[in-house]
Amino acid sequence: MALNKVVICGVNTSKLPLLSEEEKEALFDRIDKGDKEAREEFIKGNLRLVLSVIQRFAGNNAENADDLFQVGCIGLIKAIDNFDRNMDVKFSTYAVPMIIGECRRYMRDNNAIRVSRSLRDIAYKAIYAKDLLTKKLDREPTIKEIADEVDMPEEDIINALDAIATPMSLFEPVYQEGQDVLYLMDQISDKKNREENWVENMALKDAMDRLDDREYNIIKLRFFEGKTQTEVADEISISQAQVSRLEKSAIKSMRNYLR
């Protein structure tokens, strides 16, 4: 993995210092008095935090790791400058979302899907306004509240945020229970494959007739009626993980019959 290398952006990561909570408090006392050396020491003492956060984004690209480390440091510095010591949270708890946010913005800007500068500007204004309103209202603001804050139409805000959103794979795991993994695609209903399209294929109907009652019902609800696994689970009173497992077993049995 790229982050296993010792030097990132000229920083020897194997020799990064680690600050205790007491040391952080002492440095913050000095930072609050305008001590720039204390600020630099605090930044260096939290570079391990940046390193741990960017591992989820860097992948196997060494150059990407260098870029992300720099971006993560920007998030760290913002966290230091905006941290309120009166909040009953550790600095790391506050800083991690800030670092993640900077990394995500960087990844969006460098996505293969190019987004116009005007859309990105609107999106970043909306994100900044959302952060401010969240602190002010002590809850997540609505799109209307964000639009009013930046004085833009709601539709423009929605379009801009959608444009910079990172695409997700349909095979993104969303839940796991033992060996049963639920993927994003398992939570998407099938609106096209209705019963009138399926029953024309008699071989498929014969394959379904070989299923037991519960498997037959799951296949019918999922692909004839277009329901999600969650909806099926609620209807037949079992967990979504069980629905997923039974659905996969039923499809496998049908495929074996149809070969």
C-alpha cells in the first residue's frame, strides 16, 4: 500500500511525534496567546491523525497519498483554528470530520467526471453555509434554509450538490450480518420487470415452481412487484439479511434449472 512508505511530502512518518492530552492542553494555552511556535508544534503532533484519516482515500497510488496528505493537513489546520475548547469533545473527535471533508472535496475536484467551476463554487458555498447553520441551529439545515443563507434558488443548490457527489458502486456494502453481506443494489427496487413481462417465459415459471413457498414469495415480491429487500423483510417478518440469503439461493436454484 502507498501509505506504507516512510516519507510522504518530505515528512518522515515513522518519526512523527504523538502528543498526550495534557500536552495538547498546554499547547492550546500557548496558541490562544498567539504563540506561533506552539501552533506549529501542535500541527506536527497531530500529523499521525491526518495519516490515519487519509488511508481510507489514498488507495495504492503513492502520488495520490502525497496530495491527500497535504489536503488533510489543510483540514487539520482549519480544525485547530476553529476548535472551541469549551465544547465537551476531544480535539481529534472534532478534527477528523474536518480532515475527511477536505479529502472528499479534493477527490470531488479531481474526479474523472468533470464539474464546471461555477457548479463547484455554488456547491462549496452551500457546504460552508450548511456547516455554519448546523452550528447555529444545532441540527442539519434544510435545503431551503441553505438556499436562503446563500441567496440562491433551491434548485441551483440541489443541482450543484448532486454534481459534486461522489458516485457509489451498486456493489458498495451497506450492512453485514455474519457471512451475509447486503449491497446497495439489494436496496433498489425493480420497477421494470413486472409480472406481465416475466410470465411470458414459461421456462422461468417452471423454475420458480420448483422453489419452496418462502423462496417463491420472495422472488415474486422482489421481481414481480418491484419491492426492496427491506419491504419484503417487513412483509414476511424476517430480517433483510435473511431475505438476501434466500433470494440468492432461489436465483441460484433457478439458474441451475434453466441451464
